[in-house]
Amino acid sequence: MVHLQKIWTYCFFGAILGVMAPARASRRTQAERTATTRTALLEATVQCLVTQGFGGTTTTEVAHRAGVSPGALLHHFPAKADLLCAAVGHLFELRRAEFRKAMANLGPGTDRRAAGLDLLWSMFSGPTFTAWLELWMAARSDPALAEAVIRLDREFMAASEDVFRELFADEIAAAPEVGQSGLGLLYSLMSGLALARLIPGYEPAPAAGILAAFKALVRAALPDTTPDGGNHHDHR
């Protein structure tokens, strides 16, 4: 009888605790685990490129920062060039999505041309450009890396042109000759300004002044197509 009571007591409290206990998190799928590992590797690679430079970005260091084994890294990226370009490509995708979202959330009356330049400069003056520059310089003497970097650059420029033409369709329609070469000119300017500021604490030509002058040129070359002329905000 005592034994039977123990069994009933165990079952009763076990049922209560089972109801009260938080539901266990569902187990991740293999695809989710793979995506998590891949993202960790890409982010660790970018961190290495920015803080250690290309020379210090070894697969061993990347694996250590990502918290995975060297074997796991090689499983995802057999070639180092693929890992490096995938990491920067991942950053490009994130920045492009951020740019689209920020442009879509601009308030009424905002000068879209100036706002777009400010957003783009915030990306060129951050770690994305630093990581990309490390790859670009290393590719000069590494044929395998150069092939991957060129492929990534062409993909990035094609995607950027699509975004540019989508977001500024009316402005480009009003000045088609500017739209044909405007993006290349813009990226060349941004790259030059970002490159000149890479030495901490030194800026030979203040970027703010150059960007303000370029905004004035853009305003003259690309007519404002917003209904109120975009004069409510000055993004200089």
C-alpha cells in the first residue's frame, strides 16, 4: 500500500511539474546549425581583416574567433579566397539592405540625393571598406584571390546599379547622361575619401567639405523630383 502511494505521489507531482516547466526549445535543424556556423565564420573573417589586416587573417585565427574547429571551417570554405570574399560579400549584402531600408524611411520633404550620399558615406567610412581594401590590395599579387575579388566586385557593382536606378529612377530619367556614369564617379569619390582617412587621426582633406561640394554638384546635375522640391531638410 505504501509503495502504491509513492507511485501515485510521484505521478501526481511529476504531472504538475511537467505543466509548470517551460517548454523546451525546439532542436535546431541541420540547415539552421549550418547557417549559424557560416555566419560566425563570415563575421570572424571580417573582424580579422579589419583588426589584423590581410596578413593576420589566417584560417586558424578565423576558426578560433568563430568558435569552430579548423576542420569545420574547411568544410564550409575549402579555399581561403572563397572565405574572404564570402565574408566581404556578406557585408555588402547587409549594407545594401540597410541602405534600401533607410532610403525607404526618409521623411517627407527630405532631399533624397543628399540623404543617399550621407548614407553611402557612412558605409564607406566604416569597417566594410577597410575589409574590402585589405582584399583589394592583397589581390594585386595573388591571382586566385584576384579572380574571386573581381567576380565579387562585378556582382556588387551590378547590384548597386540596380538599387541606384530603382531608388533614383525619376532623377536619372531627367538626366540620363548622369545616370550612365554617376555611380562609378560616386564610388570613386567615396573610395578616395575613405582611403585618405585610413591612418588614425590624420585626414589630409576633410571629407565633410568635399562631400558638401559634391552634394552641390549633384543638386545641379540631378533635378529634384520630389513634389515639394525637397527643401525642408538640408543635409549638408
